[in-house]
Amino acid sequence: MSLPSATLLAQSILSGVFIGALYGLLGLGLSLSWGMLRQINLAHFALAFLGAYLTHQLTAVAHWDPLLTLLVIVPAFFALGVLMQATFARFAITPFNSLLVTFGLTVIIESAIQAIWTADPRMLDSAYGHSKFKVGALYVPLPELLTLVFAIALALLTWATLRYTDLGKAMRAAAEDAKAAAAFGVDVRRLALLLSGASAAFAGVAGLCLALSFTLAPSQIYAWIGVVFAAVMIGGLGNPLGPLVAGVVIGVSESVTMAITAPAWAPLVSFSLLIAVLLARAEKI
Amino acid sequence: MKTVTRLSTAWTAAALLALAAAGPAQAATSGPPIRIGSTLSLTGPLSGTAIIHKIVGEIYVDQLNKKDGLLGRPVEWVVKDDQSKPDLARTLYEQLITVDKVDLVIGPYATPNIVSAMGVAQRYNKILVHHTMGIPSLAKYDMQFPAWSVGPNPETTVPNTVLDALATLPKPPKTVAIVTSKFPSVFLMSKGAQEVVKKRGLSEVLFLEWEFGNRDYGAIANRVKDAKPDFVWVGAIGLEGNQLLDAMKKIDYTPPLHFYMYPAPGPLAKLPEAKNALAASIFEQHPPFTNNPVAAEFVKLYNDRAAKAGLADNAVETQAAASFSTWQVLEAAIKATNGLNDKAMSDWLKKNQVDTIQGKLRFDKTNNYGDDLMRVKQIQNGQWVTVWPKEWAAPGAKILGQ
Amino acid sequence: MIRNPARTGIVIAGLALATVPLLKLPAFYESFFYLIFYWVVLATSWNILSGYSGYFSFGHGAFFGIGMYTTATLAGQFGVPFVWTLPIAAVISALFGMGLGAVVFRVGRLRGELFALITLAVTFVVATVVLNTPIDGGQGVNLGGVKLPALTGSASSTLYLLMLMMAVATVWIAHAIFRSRLGLGLFAIHDDEDVAEVLGVPTFSYKIGALGISCALAGAAGAIHAMFVSYVTVGETFSVFVPLTVVLMSVLGGTRHWLGPAVGASVITGLLYIFTAGDFAVAGRAAVGLILVVVILFMPDGLLGRFINTGRKRPSDEAPAIPTSTVPASDSALPAAAAGAAPAHALKSGAPSGEPLLMVRGLAKSFKGLRALDGVDLVVKRGEILGLVGPNGSGKSTLINVVSGHYRATAGSVAFSGQGELAGLPAHRIAHAGIARTYQIPRPFPHLTVLQNVALPAMFGRARLTAAEAEREALTWLEFTGLGVKTHALPEDLNLHQRKFLELARALAARPELLLLDEVLSGLTPGEIDGAIRTIRAIRDRGATIVFVEHVMRAVMELTDRIVVLNNGRVIAEGAPADVMARPEVVTAYLGKPHAATA
């Protein structure tokens, strides 16, 4: 173990922040549906990858600017989310059943992706991918910066909506006690549709960020489940800022480990940290 | 008189009709088909590369059937999906052998699945020719034959080949950084490279390992940059090389010389920052490989079918070539022994050489491995060209340094 | 008469399947069944903890992986004969799991998501450790040279038999637990862990026990599987695929049923197999996904959901623990409106003697700065009905909760005659000592029948009855409280009055020395209150000591021998009812200071 230079450490921390932001962005929608709709939506990851593939298609083949793809993806995914919720609402689904149903959906979406785009790995080559800024001695690549901006903006937007607007308060009330909220005139059904649509739209945005920075393959959907679940659970279900903070903590702890010692140990550090935090937090009843 | 004429007309008409119905395709082969069985990872994490092997197999079998088939009989390839799982691969090979009762089996994709298949083949005394076994020491079955000719100790021979190539540069590298995934077959090679570097008197300035499935390469890229190596050996498989290179680009770092063990070749070539990247290869689709008419024809067919299948990368390289060679080896053994007897074919292969698009393959060293036919290729002007050894280099190509 | 039809059936099925190798079928069938048995073991073992108790674990991959690597290391690297590695793998896996449980289950109350996360994190930690140490080190472990025991002529037959034995054992154990005290306790924990603990279920030990059994079985399965794949790598062993799949299989089959996971495992394995023909691989996968979606949408309790706890209609054989329909009719010959015939032996507090039964001294309980109890001193005398009154928020319910162990006291002591100090003990030990309580807002176990709800405290409380005795006891008390016709209903079918009486029956079934009633009359109509008063008096007449927290003053006046008044977490008055309720400080506490200047 050699002592890393300050620049190395700082750049690694930055790198950890960036990937943590992506964990947070992926986790935002998941946390909302889990905390507020009591649905453990595994299909969120598949949706994100679908969004990534769509971004890739529109950018690489149709030559759109990647950011413009959001104009199509966000509304389309919103509609998808509404549709999913409308279907779920017809059946009384417990949280663990929702895990099973959304897993089935994930497999369907994964197969569709593979059928359309094959399992060949694809990486997007965009102008964004080549741009970076320099802040002092540190590099800030544009795609990662975009991811961070999106993650923070969406998390803050959601948090502010839930906290300060009537709509947000209605959502929180419905999440806590749907019957009581309905008695007060809250249209619980419509809010659930809205929430699900927003969640799916967030997945679409996460997909854009995935496409800009990562190589895509259908089986990669599953690579993110573990760590994003961790970020969501640590951050607190339904808490919009939670997954972002937790994600950054995970990302930075792994990145710093990789900077200082053998990178293969990184998961040990981040997950041991998680376990310790969980145990410490659960102590306080 | 009239009756005979009418009868013979009828018979002639019937015969002509039968011939017409049979069609030209049946003309050359006859009899029950020879059934060759295998699995491939058509779904799951390995499916990205397994699709290459599916296309190659289909091309080979189609070509066989267009001519005389094998032993005058048509050939049928029975493929099942092992979903990238070795336990399923094992079970499906058992199904192929004991239920579907195929005549012969051929190997699946990737080391873990090959090991499973090998176990089954061993229990039923079937010959197993395979194409993507990355750990020769695991191949302990007597009747298995690797068509991917890396020799019995690739962890030593391949790094030596690479460093030999680098030694011909005006300024050969003196310091080496080795960064590697812990995927078993890649890890083996990287550990071997570590030994070879030491033996050749070069200085190892960095050795890093990451777990297969790592997402964040920022810190690793930074450490490589900090170590200032002359040469970076990247033990990467699939997407990892691209991700690492991308991370290095983001911090404005291009290694002076870099080598990637098992990259996804097409995507890597497309990256501008992958200029002069090296990789190991047994075949590239340019002369002198394509001077072999069989190879040339195969390249054309493969380019065509891969494009039709929607693959992002249509070029023939190591994976496709190894697969094609596997079929060539099997065909040679069948023809030479004029039958489908596994033992006879095995005995023949151990004593003889087979001409493949890689070159001549032999199977007489440890674990039936033969020569190490790995070459070194380099990305020049966005294309992969073989640069070493000289006799296999593309016309006029030589290795480029910084 | 077969005593245990299900378990006998399991053994018979196992024996039948064991003859399959004799048929000398192609090896493929043995391997295919091997895979089914393998998933049956993993899913069923997972369900023993997670399905029964509701502690949803995402870490089954870790326990299974530990088993795989134990065999890989011992047999592959140290040449230990495979057969010995099997029990060692099971033990190491169990010890690891129980060690984890010992830490995790002790920490506060670890709810569903947190336990799932910790177990998931543990998987990554174990995988990383294995990958970076000589256990694997990155190259994988080759078991090609390890010999299987020569049970049969072929490898696939031997593995088939080994995994068949594991599957039979696992399903047998799952059923045995399902029908045992452990199973009933686990299901109670699933429904309401705190209440289960207060009723006497030793929740910590039971969870650790279930976890240990679950891990041992998974570890053994891993040991055998290492031989099946013969080349063990970290990536394959610890992928997120294993824990995810066992959850899906169990949910598909039905987590509340002992056979559910086995059914789910067979269905999913079979489905995935059907689609392995090369040409339709991708489409086949999508089809499997679609089937999963459709099945769970239309059968939310899983495929076996219809067989779970249909106790409403008839005594179900598949309901946990209690063998039914052996109770002779004469025990139920009690008048429906109850007040009379409680069995004389039931509540032996002894004759009202006036000696102290429960002595509370300086009891304090704080919740993050809020002092709910601020130094309470009181004595409960044997055989009395002690009223505990006070305005809202005075700490009455908190006092009940602390004495019964639902909360742990911040300070002070609770001495119980003949049993010593109770403060600080886990609630189930307090229950064993002979204290029972009702909840102000009834908290029955929603998925257990009325009968099971009442039988549970009889089994786990002071009396520690066997299942059969507990059922008789339960029926008696249900008759006593007027719920005799509802024994096989679920709590959701009862109205509030009936649920309150269910609480009462539950508390009585434990045969407690001291009974704590927490606002048992709230929400009842005047007629119902009269009936309740009669019942409570009858209970005391049988020899119980009762602490009676109540707002309905009429009842307090009628029933109690003494009352204690609480305000702001302290005792402010104590004595005979009429006297105490007239005191000015008590009036002030209830009504506030009078603004008018009259006396």
C-alpha cells in the first residue's frame, strides 16, 4: 500500500462522487415506488437500460444530440410508468409479489432489447463523451458532470415537490395512509399514476446517463441491482435525497479503496461500511 | 403396344417428378444426417460473444451441406441454449448425448461451460473439440482437443510474444504496469505476465486487480497515470478494456504502449484513444491470413451474415477464427478416419496435424495442446492489423510505438 | 392410521424417486431432476426463515456459496474425501449464519428491508473475501480430480441420489417445522413479532434456530453442487442470481406453505428448460417472464395459496401446528354468553390474600427525551382488581408495556413474587413468569385463526402446554368469552367487540398469575360493557389478580378494589375508588385547574 498523491486521491474521490450520483439517479425512482407505492420495482433497471439503448439508437443511428433524446424518452417513459401502475392497481399486489412481477417484466424487457439490438456490447461515441473540463488539477468529464447535475436536480426537485407543494403533501399522505387521505379528498389513484410515471421518467434519464458513460449489454441490467438496492435501502425508502447521499458514500468509499489498495477489495469496504451504518442506525429505536 | 407406351410414359413422368421434387440440394448428399450437438450461451451475460460462434457454426454446416456434407451425408447441428450457466451446460450435453443421441459433440463457449461439457464427454467417451478454453491446465480429459492454439502454457508464451514484439521498437519499454480483472482465464494470463516481466528484467511499477463486474475505473486509471509506465498490460475481458480506456481518456492519459488481453475488438477499434492498442490474436481478416482461399471465402460469408444478424462488429477475428478452426479440426478427423468413431478420431488427431485458417494445428503436447499460435495485433488507423511475428504481419505493417 | 400423512408422503415420494437410477434412464433425466431437487432445497431452506418468519433474506447466495467453497477447499485443495465435506459445509454455513443472526437480530428491531440489505451486503463481503484470499484467489477451484462416493455406477446417478436425499430431508424438515411450535412461533413473528414475544415466544432463539437450519441446508446443497459443476468460480457462485431466484420460486409457489417453494422451484426450472432449444432462446426467455407476471397477478398467494389456512370453512390440515378435530364435544358444553364456567384450575393466584404480588419501584421509561414514566411506585396485591386510571398521556399504557416487557425500562425495578426481578428481561421470559396483557387496540395475528391465536399463548405462556392441550385450553377460553362459534374464523372476520374478547381470551389462555387489561372496554356499547364487567368479575372470582386500566369510570367504580391514579408518568393518588376520585388533585389532573373562583 503506497500513499497516493493528493491529486490521485482527489480525482478518485471525484470519480466516486460521479458514479455515486448515477447510483442515486438510478435509485431515485426505485426509492419512490418502494417507499410510496409499496412496490419493489425491479423493472426500473430494465427501463433504464431500455432508455439507454434508445438514446444510443437515436444518437448513433439517427444522429440526434443525446440531450434532445430526452424530449422523446421522458414523455414516453412517463406514459409507460402510468400504464404499469394502471395495470398493477387492478390487482392487489403485496411488495414481495411486486418483486416477482417486475422481475418477469425485467426478463421480458431484457429479451426484447436482445432481440432488437443483439447482445453485442455497444458503446456510444458522442461529442459529449469527448468533452471535459479541468478544475485545477482535476478533470471533470462532461458526461459524468451531466449525470451529477441530473441526479442532484431531480433529487432536489422531487424533495421540494414532496415537501412544499400541495401535490407533494397529498402524495406523502397517501403513502402513509391511503384510506385516510382518500377520506380527505385526495385522489389516491391519480397520484399513484403520477408517481409511477415520474419514476419511469427518471429511469429514462438515468438511461441517458448510462448510455453516455458505459458500454451497454442486455445482461448488464443485473450488474446494478445489488449496489443500487443498497443505496436505496440505506438512504431510506421514499426519501428522494437518500439514494443520492448513500450512493455517493458507496461510490466514494469504493473509489478511495481502489486508490489506496488493491481495487479488488473495494466491495468489501463499501459493504462493510454499509453493514456498520445499518447496525448503528438500527440501534436507536 | 399402346399400354406399354402409356406405362413407360407414366413411369418416366413419375421419375421426372420425383427428381424435380428432390431438388438440386439433395443431389450430392444422401442418407441420415450426421448430427453434431453442442450448447451455446444464447442468453445471459456470455451471449454477446456466443452469437459469433452460432453464426460461424451455421456458416460451416451450410457450406458442408452445399458440397458433399460429411462422408456423403448431410450435416445437422443441434444447438441448445445453456443460458451462460455451467450446470445447465452439463445437463444439456447429457441430453444431447443420452437422449438426442447425437453422433458427435462440439464444444460450447467459454471456459466454465467447456469444463462442464468436458466432464460429460469424458463420462461417455466422446471426443470434444472446443474453441474458447482459456485455462489449459483444466483440460485434463484425454480426448479433448483445443482448436484455439495457445499452447499448454499461454500465461508464459503469450506475454513473451508480446514483449518480443515490443523489443523491436526503437525504444523498447523498460517499466510495466499490469492491471487485470480477476476473471479466471484473464487473471491467469496476467499473473503469468507478471512472472515474465520479472524474468526479462523489466521493472513492474504497478500491479492492480479488480473484481470482474467492476463499474468504476476512475481510481485505477489514475493510479496507472501516476505510475508513469512505458507499457500497460491490461488483463481485460470484454467491456472492461473499453471502460478503462475511457476512464483514462477522461483524465487526459494515453498509455505510451498498451495491450489488452481479451477485448471486445470492434468497439475498441472504434475508440480514438485506443490508437496503437495491442491485443493477442490468432487470425485477422487481411493477408497473409486471407491468402488462404478457405479463409477468404469464410471472411466474406461471415461479414455478410454478421451484418444481417445486426452485430455491431462484422469482422472475423480470434473468436470467429477459433470457432471455424474447431469445425475444421472435426471435419479433418472425420474424413481421415472415414467414420464417426470418437476413439479413432482422437488417436488420429494426436498423431497428425490439421490445416486450419490459423495455421497448422497439432495436439501432441501437455493436455493435447500444441504450438502457441498467438500473434500480436495493433489498432492502426482505426483498424486491427497483425504486426508480429513478421511472417504473419499484414503486408508492410509493423509495430508502432509512441 | 398414519400419524403424519404429509411427512409419510414425502418419504414415500423420496423412496420412489430413488429407484429412478435403477431404470437406467439416459443421464440427462437424472441431471434434470438433480437441478430440480437442487432448487427445491435452496428455495425451501430459504423459506424456512424468510417465508415463515417474514425476515426476508437476500443472502442465501452467501450461505450456499460458503458450502460450495468449503467443499472446494477441503476436497479440491486438501484432498479431504468428499463425503466428509458435506456435514462440515453444513455446519460452517450454519455457524456463519447464526453468528450473523446473533449480531443482527439483537440490534433493536431490525425490520424487513434492513435485514434484506444486510444479508445482501454480506454476500458481497463474503464473495470479495473468497476472491482475494487463497480460498479462491481468482483462478477458480477445479474439482475434476475429486472422487464422488461410489453409491451407484455413474456420476450423474450418484449426484441425483445425493441431491434427492437433501431435497427429501429439506422438505421433511420444512413440514416438521411448519407443524411444530417453532413453526407456529415463526408465523406469529411474521404477523406481529412484538406481540409474539410478549405472549411468550422466544423470538430471538427461534429466529436464530430457523436461520441456522436454513443455512445448514443451503450449505449442504452447495457442497454437492460443487461436485456437479466441478469448476467453482466466485462469479458463478456469488452472483445475485441465486438469492433472487430462490425468492421468486418461493413467492411463486407460496411462502406460507411448506410445499410452496418446492412447487415454485419445479415450475420455474421446468419452464426455463422448455425453452432451451437454440432457435427460440431469446423469445423463450421472454415467454418465461410473461408467465411469471401473469401467474402472480392472478394468484397473489402463489400457486399453493388456495391451500393456505382456509380455516374459515373447515379445520385445515395445512394450518400450522395444531392437530385439529380431536377435541371431544363435551369440553365445549359451556353457555355461549359465558360468564360462568371457567375451569377451576386455570388461574391460580390463590385466594385473595392481600400479600404483594407485583412490586414496582422507581420505574422510569423515556423515549428520546420524553419521560413517559417518571419514577412509578406501586404494589399489586394478590387477588385484587387494581384500577389504573389517569388522563390521556399519563403513562398508563406505557406502564403496562414496560411491566409486560413490550418496552425495556429505562430505570427502576419490577419484582414479581416468587420470580424475582423482571425489569430488563426479554418479554417472553416475563410471559413465562406468569404475566399476561391485552392490547388496547387489539393486535391479533391476522393470518392465524381465532383458535390458533388463543392456543399460542397457552403453548408459550406460563402453562407451556402441548399443542393438543393448548387447543383444548383455547377452546375453553373461547367459549368463556363467547367466541366459541368463531374458532376457525380469521381475526378480520370479527367485529371490534369480538376482537377485544379475543384479546382477553388470549391473555387468559396463558394461565397467568397477573393479568393486565389495557382499556379492554373502549369502543364497546353500554350493553357490551355490562357483559364485559360480568366476565372480568368472573375471572377474578376464579383466582386471578387483575390490573385494570380504564377510562370508563362506571366500570372502574364497579369492579376495582383499589385504584391508582397516574399523571405525567407519576402516581399521584392511591386508595379506595370513591375516595380517590374525589380528591382535588385527581380532579385537577383530569379536568385542569378550574378558572372560576368557586371552591
